[in-house]
Amino acid sequence: MKNALENRIDEFQDRVIAKRNMAELTKDIPGWGMDADPENDPTYPMKHSNGADHQRLDYEKAPQQPIDIEIFHSIERPDVTRVFGTSTPPAGLSGAVRRYAYKYSEATATHWMTLILADRINVIEGKINDLKHGVLPNPWIERGWRAEWKYNRTGFIGKAATTALLITAGIMLMSKKNRSKQY
């Protein structure tokens, strides 16, 4: 199967591959390959055909990008994609959290929530790295507040007032709980 997909796919061969793949893949992974059958196109009759729809798999595949850094990929995929980003390889605590996240299926909340946590940790790591290099964070610029103030002043004031109200309510609630614990 892999060799057939790696090389040029002839006309109508995609239907043969799709039928063969459906039988092999759907037995192991629920829902896998449900859109691989060209005869079962969910966009029909809404899709406007351009006349070359049968050629959608008739192209030369890109060569495999060399893997010279750690690349995460879904446990549902047997291998990495042919092309991938390398601008920010996993590092530090956020990288360890991402390694943990990729041990789980993309169908689980554990995978996605852990990746969100890793993103938050990465932001903190970036701030610490900036401070190590003598760069002070400027939230007014970095969060886009200057542009918000310039182009959406009413929305900015509304958001700031809501945030201040919620913080004040939270502080009052916590101080009330602390006073009740003292007595």
C-alpha cells in the first residue's frame, strides 16, 4: 500500500486504493478513512466540479524532509508527515509536557488539554528567557493593547472594566473566606 501511494497514482487507481484501504484501516481505528472513498463524497451535490476531480491524487509526492530534530506526531499515524515545521523544537518543561501529550490519542481530552498547558508553560519560559537576556516584557505592545486602544477604544475599555470587576470580585470573595476561617 505504501509503495502504491508513494509513487504516481494512475487514473481510477485511487478508487482501488480507497476500497482496499477502507477494509484494512477501519478494522483497527474507528472512523479512519471514512472520507477516502471517492464514491462517498459528502460534498455531493453541493460541490461544483471543475472537471479534474478524478485527478486529485495524480501528483508527485514531495520528498521526505530530513528529520534532524525531535518531531512529534500522532500515535494514529505510523510515521511523520513528509513536510513539517522545525522553527521551534521542543525544549524545557513545555517540551516534556508535549512529549507526555503525544502519548495519548488525538481523540482524547488529555492530549489537547496537555498541549494547551504546554503552550502556557512555553509563554512563561519565553518571559523568563527574555529576562535572562535583559529584555523587559512590554505587555502593552505584545498583547496588542496599543492597537486595541487606537482602533477599538470602546471595546478595550469594556474589556478592561470587566476584567477589573472580576478581579475585584475575586479578591473580595477570597478575603471574605479568609476572614470566616479566622473566627
